[in-house]
Amino acid sequence: MESARIRGVATDEELKWALTYDGYERFSRDMSAYYELLRPAMSAYEASGRVPEWCGVDLLRAWAFYRQREHHNLGHGPMALDWDDVLDAIRRHPAATNADVPPSRFPYLTGEWAVRLRSELEAPYWSKLLEFVESDRRSHEVFPTPDRTFRAFELTPYEKVRVVILGQDPYPTPDDADGLAFSVSNPASKTPDTLKNIFKELASDIGVATPASNSLEGWASQGVLLLNTALTLRAGSDEDHAVHRRWRWNRQGWNTFTNAVISAITEKDKRVVFILWGNDARRKATLIDRDRHDVIEQVHPSPLSAYKGFFGSRPFSQANDLLRDAGRGTIDWAQTS
């Protein structure tokens, strides 16, 4: 058997998952014979550094099973180079069932987001950032709650992104921030002034009556990624509000992560419309490939700046015109929740 290059380690959950494949029953306990079955795919990977597109889910699962057994027989050393790529290929495969998909190393990001942002999620700063946020939650009120911090990625999968609306920070009022930029899911909350301004422009732009709900989940479900440049915020004074946005470890923090998100989206072949509201959001314009995507920049819809150019900017009709021209359909902006 050929010896594969070495990459790293597998998690215990991944190794246990690989054993759920009934490889011995279906094929052979002879690992040499098993290898012969997999050799064409493995050889293609060795030549190109990519998992062949012709691999079906069953073959990919057999491949992962083989690597797990090899790892066990070699004494639990580092995994073969192809391990992560094979698992990612299964995660992306349209025929993969929930039982086929390997466990995520990053429970807060799944699917294509976890694949596209792997280098960020494995970078040293990322664990430091999460440790900081967790520590700050123990001594301060931090928004949104942990289960909602990555909600934008849960409701808008990478492959469905058609529009990105980028803001700054989560809402600073208790129970308002719900993990989607500008959205408020709590029916007991008052409509924030910023969201009132968004709804005013929505009515002026395309004639949509003020929605009954402050939730923007309906936009998220249509492929509108509602993202802030910082995903968490400490309650309190203006200085408190800026703490998470400014936090750095080796000059890296939330801004580094959301830069990576924008860069990952700009790699998409299909056109995406980026709506950047406010200075923090507009600084990310340089990350966007304008030959492939469209950018709408304006001041923030906050009461402090909305009258300086947000009102009358018509972002919703502009976005739909650009999507329509690109053959990407349109967003039903009236469907907010």
C-alpha cells in the first residue's frame, strides 16, 4: 500500500463516526483488498490534491472507514493527508444523508460554512476569541445569547447566499439581539430606532407596509445573510459596547473572522449583492471582487446618520434589479418573518 502524506489528527467523534460504516460486512476484513477498491480514488487524490468529483457517498464513506482502520492499526498516529478533504467531500455531497455526514468540529458552524472557514476556525486567534467572549459572559451581560451568536449562518447556508446585509454590532438592549443583523425576534421588544428607519426606507423604496414583526428571519431564509462586523457586544456604556469589536489577540478578533466570511462569499461564482451600512461595514468593500459581485454602500440606518444618505438610497429595489440582471431571482422584501 502507498503511504499517504501526513496532515494532522482526527477528533474522537470523527473516528467513532467512521466506524458506523459497515465496511467489513460489505467488503472485506483484508485491508489490502479494501485498498484495491479505493486505489483509483486515492491515486487521483495523490495526483491532484483533490477528492475526485466522481466519488459517490458510499465510496467516500468507505474511504473514511479505511483511513480510520489504518489509523488504528498504525497506533493512533496522525491521520493521512486526505482525511479532512474526504470528510468535507461527504459534507458537500448532495446525496449525503444526515447519517452519512460526519460530525462537525465546529458545532456553531456547519455544512459549507465550516468547510469554507476551516482555516479561521483552526487559527490560534479563534480559540482565544471564543475564550474571551465566554469569560466576558461570566462577568458582564453579553448579547446575543450563546445559542444565537452564529444564527445568521444557521439560517442562511453558504450555498444559498444571494445578498449580504452588513451592519456593525448586535443591539445593546436586553432581549433584542437575535443573531441576525438588525433583526429582533422577541415579540415583547419595542422596535429599535434603526429598524424603524429600515422599515421606513423599505416602504419608501418598494411600497411595503411596516411589517407586523421585527424579525427578519424571512429575509434570511431567502438567502440574505444578515451579518454584523462583530458578532457579540457587551451591555453597558458606549465604551462597553466597543470592547468586543476592538478585542484583539495578535491583532486578530471579530473583524478578522468577518473579513474571512466576506472573502469566502466573494469566491462564489454566482453573483452576490453586498449591502454595506455604516463605516465599519464599508471598510470591507475592498475585500469584494466587484467584477463578480455588486456592492451597495450607504451610511448606517441609525438615527444618528440615516438622514445623511440612508433615506432615499433605495437599497432593496437596487438589490433586486442587480439579482434579476444576474439571473438570480429576487428577494421578497415584504416577507420579513
